[in-house]
Amino acid sequence: MPSRYHRLRSQVPCSLLLLSLALGAAAQSPSPVENPPPLTLHVTTHLVVLDIVVLDKSGHPVSNLDRSQFSITEDKTPQTIRSFDPPLGHRMPAGSAEHPVVHGTADLAKIGNAPVNILVFDELNTKWDGTAYARQQMEKFLKAQPEVLTVPTLLVAAGDDGFKVLHDYTQSRTELLDAIRTHFPQFPWQMMRGGSTINIERLEQTLGTLSQIAESSRGTPGRKNVIWVGSGYPTIDTTTLQFDDENKLLAIIQRVTNRMLAARVTLYMVEPNGVATGSTDTGAGGDDGSAVDTGVAALSPYMGSLDFATFATATGGEIFANRNDVNVAIGQSITDGGVYYTLSYVPTNSSDDAQKYRKIRVKLKDPSLHAVTRDGYFPSTEPVDAVPTGKESRRTNYSLT
């Protein structure tokens, strides 16, 4: 599984700000020759933060490693680890397994750096029978959990006319089950109509959901594990697009990806359509419910063929497809997303070239262990225009701004 990434921009130290003001004031002083323009000093530091899941040969999380076991390269250049936080630093408060501390979003401030789970029903890109099976399997998974969930969980449904919070963050299994039972899923009208214009619109709406999830969860410091139960947006062959449209589409994807990374969102895709005979398990669902190939270029994971599976791997998540035990896949996503290390570094490359995708690789001293994290990042997030879809009106309940 490829590894992943993330970037934050830190503020300059107070002393540098004072120096900038002092220099600016001096530059504005009267001069017998001329009055030069004020001098402003800009200092920017990039910090890349990685949440890393370490698995042994059997696929079980490993939680007892120290900083010396990790090494990081960016574009093959070694990086210096600035901070290291082991899995113990992400635990829920003591006693929260017996007496829940989270009953809503306001309570997330009580859990420190502990992770949260966001369960998403994809009703926009999944056939009706797949949606029904996903609900059944989600209920089966929850019924196997203790009444007090160990990780605060948010339940969301994404459909044709927007995404809806079915239940706020909670540690109550019963409350989530009740929310599922009382929710009537939307019929995937756009998916059934099909067509290239509709497919691009579905892609944009799906990205809008991910963007809003990322933006709404940035106030919580820990990792956010988004378990997306559905097929994800349809694969888009960028070679069939006009040059400008392809660039705009890639820019939107870059922007949403960086929002997810800034919010420490990791995406796990669980395909609910079951085993498809003769298909390859690549983790991206086609409109017929089968798996489709994933196109990944050498420098950027979003060039060529755009599919939802790329988002999962690009954020350090995993793909579960072409299987019938969806409840087990949901549980595996949550297990893997709950035991992780957090490392950070300041890149030796200070360039802000927004088009250059920087590849990250995390290696472990023990070759029998495998690190799962982001595999790179785009250095900046410039505003972009919406992708034309052939319609003048745009949906406003999916925001990419």
C-alpha cells in the first residue's frame, strides 16, 4: 500500500514580526534623497505531518516503536524528524470506555489528540441494492461493538441533493443504530442517468462532501478516519477532456486533497457491491458495480485516470473491495485507523511549486514491518474555478470554496 503526506503553514516568531515592523518604520523615515517604499520581511516555514500506521507481516498494528525506527525521505532526499508521537499519545481519556465523554461535537475538546471516526453512506454513487447491503452490514458491525464505543463516531449520508448528518459525534452504539434505522436512503438518480457530464458532476459533488467534512473537522487536533461505504465517484478519463478542463479538474482535486491533509483526514473506502466474478480488486467501483483499474502516474497520483480509490491511498488509507464481509472491512478500517504514530518534518526543499507533487517514503529499520501513510503532497493550494459541466446552474449544497 503506498504511503502518504500532509502540510501545515506555521506563523513566524514574534521577534521576526517585530523586526519586520521596525524595518518598515525605518524605511518610511524622511530621506534627503527619496522616500523608499516600506520594507516587509516574510518568513515561512513548512511543516509536513504524517500519521503512520505500522503493520507486521500478518497485518496487525505495531504500537511499541520509537523514533529511531523511522526514516523519511522526500523526493529521495533524507529528512530530519522534528516531532514524534507514539500511539499512546492518541488514547481516549481514562474511563471513557465505561462512561462516554462525547455526546456531540462540543465534547470533542475533551478527548485531546485521540482520533475520531466518520462513517459515510455513499448514496450518490452506489446502486440501490448496494446501499441496502451497506446499511445491513453497518448495522451488523455496530451490533458487534460494546454499547459505549471506544472512539467518537459521526454518521453521515451523501446523496444527490447534498450530504446529511444522520447523527452527531457520539460514543453510543444504540444511538447510531437508531439513526440508521430511521434514515430513508436517497435513490441515486444521477448515477442511473449516467453520461460524461453527469459523471463529472458526481465527481464534483463527492469532492464537495470530502471538502466539507475536512473543513468542519479541522478544529479537532487528532486524526479523522473517514470510512466511506460506497462506490465513490466514477472513473474519469482525463484524456477525453479539454486541456483547460483537465487542468481545472486536477486543480480542484489538488485543493480538496490538501484540505483533507490539513485536517488530518484519512480515507478508507469500503465497496459494498460484493464479489464481482472476473474483476480485479483495485478498489474503485464502476457504474456496473464492478471494480475498475486505478491509474497512477509516477509523479502524481491524480494524472491520467481519476478514480475514488486514488483518494483513499493518497491520504494513507486503505481500499476494501470485491468482498462480501463488508462489516469486517468496516471494523478493519477502524482498527487500523486507531493505532498510529504521528511524525513531522520541515522539508529541505523550500520551493512552493504548486504543480510539483512531492513523493514521501517512510522506511522502518525492521524490514518485516510495513508503514502505511501518505505518499506525498502538493506544496500549495491556489483557488480554482469550478469545472464546467455543460449546465449554467450549479449545486450550492456541495461547496469547493
